[in-house]
Amino acid sequence: MSAIHSSQLSFFAAHAPFDRMEPAHLLWMLERMSLAYYAAGEVIISPEQGAVERFLVIKQGTVQGEQNVAQGGDADAWLELVEGECFPLGALLASRPVAGVYRAGSDTFCYELAAADFNGLLGLSTAFRDFCTRRIANLLEHSKQLIQAQYSQSSAEQQSLNSPLSAIISRMPVSCAPETSVRHALELMYEAKVGSIVAVDGEQRPLGILTLHDVLERIVLPQIDLEQAVIGIMSRQLTTLQPQALAHEAALVMARHGFRHVLIVENERLVGLVSEKDLFALQRVGLRQIGSSIREATTVEVLQGAAADIRRMAHSMMAQGVAPEQLTQFISTFNDMITVRVIELECAASGLCDALQQAGLCWIALGSEGRFEQTLNTDQDNALIFTVPDGMTAEEVRVQLLPVARRINVALDLCGFPLCKGEIMASNPQWCLSLDEWKQSFSSWIMHGAPEALLHASIFFDFRALYGAQNLAEDLRTWLARIARDNQKFLHQMAENALRNRPPLGVMRDFVVGKERTLDLKLNGITPFVDAARIFSLAAGVTHTSTIQRLRLSAPRLNINAGELEAWIDALLFIQVLRLRHHDALSEQGRGDAALDNLIDPERLHELDRRILKEAFRQARKLQSRLSMDYGL
């Protein structure tokens, strides 16, 4: 121990995962490590050396490694490792040779640990083992703590929307038999100082609920007989969730429907009740209030205020460490609600509401909204599907719909959803089509589309019903899944297009940046995952539109390794976190919605975030490698 210099301890304490290891385990590792020097250009490890015999941590210098990705011989298929990074974990864990050459990019010093000692350390240190086996997920945990520290000084014990409902339930709800009188039910609520009571049968199955909110409307104003059975005035359409459901699911239910309570049942038996107060007393986010203001809005001005509330909600959720997948679902859900309310208001104002409904139409979301992946920076991507009534032509229906669609698009623009620069909107006659016309368009893209045409059409494969006759969208989706899965030429062309967009990793530096030394987190970061997931889902016949769900549902059908899958998802979610933080920071600076962008300077990122971003881009490369292998590209 005396031979270990304090500078070594300081070095390892500054880098993951060593900063999480117990001191005794860190010292154990250091006592067994040696320091090696490699001249610039010298091979450190190569496949020809056989199974890897040592674990390396870069003390000084850079190491360039060639990943086994599509077109691996290209210059842009190299990665660069820098001070504090360790390698080659995958080969060590599998006791196999490395997949590519690791070469010193400059004069480099590495701490080295024999493979046997590496395996010994895996058994000793949980923190080290967790990092090595779940590398990017472990780094994300580090980053999440950093983000929360930046946003909030709240207690580490604070409940979050990631909590299961079972952890939030504080006591059993007050209940009664269905034949209990209204008077006695109110007395029970008063004595227990609660805002609700649930009627249950002899098996503890919930039958109805009465809340304080119901008392005025159902008891006081009608002046009912208080001796009648309470079940007669209770709400009988109950919303229930399982105890293992997460708090954010209950929050979304409350926001969508304006409920204040959700019943928790297990094996049909009532085991708890979660109220709005339970969910948001600690969270300080009034999701139901935002939902109510949207549903009850009578003007676009009210909806503009709700849109601003959504942005404040997003900031608060980031401060509380809400996961990016859930946060984008919240944002997309509320944006859906604003869109639906705008459609309702404009249809009513046009005087065509009844006529439009009779015609049978469906407003569909495309792009990020269609994938439930909206951030604070999102323009409009939407379209219309309609049926053609007897005695009319598609063009005659379109003439009626287009003026209303234009009013809707303009109103959404006022609410913070800029008009699409590419005119991919329902007010464009090209994207206001009958169901048969949509099938013809998709058939043309799939059967005869040139690569460039498919590149521009890819956004339409992410459609999702928002308003109206959802069966039209379901019909189109089912039909599309069937014909796309069987057309290998189409999938091959989609894969070719997807592989044009390479993650920005460079040879001589961490990232390939543009003129302003920035990179685009959406185009270069998110899009490779979105494109690959879309192709996998089409090939597997998966009808879900969310990128993560597409990956999860396609993986078993395409024999994709579970470990690879989760690493891809973790990488995608981290890039989404950076986008959300970037948009939030720009909003805090007073930048309007139209001024939000996805351009970041990686040099301005925290060292840990820069490291994870580099790892996330490597995962994008691996995902593209799988795509390339599947389609022989």
C-alpha cells in the first residue's frame, strides 16, 4: 500500500467506475497493476494475439480502435479512447480475442491488470462488475445523479414518478358495502379525513367510488335522500392499475381523463388507492390541472398557456430525475391533448363538425409525435385519412376538409408547434387522402420507390391516430405491416438510406463536428436509432410506432441479443436526455420555440457526459452494423 502513490488514487477517483469502488477493492486492484508505455502507432492489442490477457486503463495519451461495424475499413469507422477509459471489456468478459486493432494514437501510458486479476476483481467489487457487464447503463446512472444535482437540491429520498404504486400507497382506502347509506358513507369519510370512499363486495372487489368532488353535484344540489344505498350515486366506471404499475402511468391516466383517484387492484381485489395528492405532493407538478385546462379550453389563447405549463412541467420533471422515455411520453401525451382540443374547436367553429364526423376521418400524427418521442423542440407533422361517402368523390371530400385543416395547422402554430417547413401537414392536399389513396401512396413507395423518394417518405411510416375514426389508421397499419414485411427490395433500400447517416465519431478527435464545432443530436444521434428501429419493425411485422417499443418487440423475432438491445436503448435514451436538457437550457435563456435547436458543442459537456455520448454513438454504430449484416450492405 505504501508503494501506491496518492496521485494514482486521485486519478482513479476521477473516473467511472473506479470512483464508486470501495477503497479496499481499489487498493487491491492497484497493488496488482503495472504501468506500460506504447509509442505512437504501436499496436496494443490485436485479434492475432488470441484471447485477451489484460485489462487496460488509459493514464495518458489516446488509443484508436477499429470497431467491427459496417464498412469497418472506412476512416469514419474508427473510435478514439482517451484518459480514464478502459478496454477491451467485451473481449475480456467473453475470454475471446478483440474484434479489431487497438493502436496508440500518440505516446500513451496504460495501467494494466492481468486477466486473472480482472476476473478476481469482478468477484470482489459489485460496482466494478456492474460497470463491466452493464457499461452504458452504469454510466447513465452516474450521469443521472449529475443531472439531478444540476437541476435540483431536493432530497435523495424523494419519491419519483419511477416508483411503483405499491411504494406510494400509504394505507388501505376507506371502503364500505354497496348497500351502505349515503349518510353513513359520508360519516366514514369525515371520520377518516379522506376525500373518497370505495364500495366493495364480499371478495373486496371494487364496485364504485364516491369522492368529495362528487358530493356537490350528486348529493347537495339534487338534495337526494341520504338513507338510500350509496352505490346508487357512485361512479361505476372504475379505472384500476396493478401495484407494480409505475407512478407515471397513474399520472397519465389522471391527466388524460381528469381523474383525482386511481384504484389499485391485485387479483381483482382492492389493495390500495392513489390520489393526485399522493402523486404530486412531492413532485410539485399539477398534471391533472394542465390536463383539465386543455380539455376545458374554449380559445387558442388558453391552449397557449397550457403549452407554456407543459414546458414548466418538463423542467420540473427533469429536476426530479424522471426518465427520458417517460418524460417524452408525458410531453407527447399533453401535446396530443392540445392537438385534439384544437381540432375540436376548429371543427365546431367551421360548422362542419357533424358533416366531417359522418364522412369518417382520422387525424394522424407523424414523425416524433407519431413515435411518442416529442421534446420541447418539435414542429408539426400530421395528415388526414378519410372515407368517401356514397355519391361523393375523394376530391369533393378533400375540398371540404382542407380549409378546416389549415385553420387547425395555424392554431397549432400559435400554440408553439411551428408549421412544417416541408409542408408535411394535413392542410397540404398531398397528405389529405382517402384510405384507398393512402394505400396507393404506400404501395408506390414500397413497390416502386427510388431511394431518394423513400428517404423523404420514411416519416409517414411512423403514423399514429390522434382524433376521429381510429379504425382507419388501424386498417392502414395492418395492411402496411403485411405488404412491407414481404418486400425485401424495399427493406434493403430503406437500410441503404439509414446507413448514409453515420454517427459523428472521428479518428483524430472524439467527435466529428460542423463549422461551428457543433453536432446535431437529432440528425446524427437520434435518427440512426429511429431509422434502424423502423426497418426492424417493418421486417418483423411490428405495428407499434415508438422507437423503443419497436426495438423491444422486434428483437425476439429477429434473434437480436438482449444485452445488445438494452445497450442500444440506453444509448438512445441518453442522447434524448441531452436533447431535453439542451432545449430546457435554451428556453431558460428566453429562446422561443422556433429558436430551439439540437446543436451542441461537445467540448462544453461535462467530462462524464462527453464520455457517455461517445459510447452512445458507438452503440449506434453497432446497431448499424446489425442492419448492414441483415441486408448485406
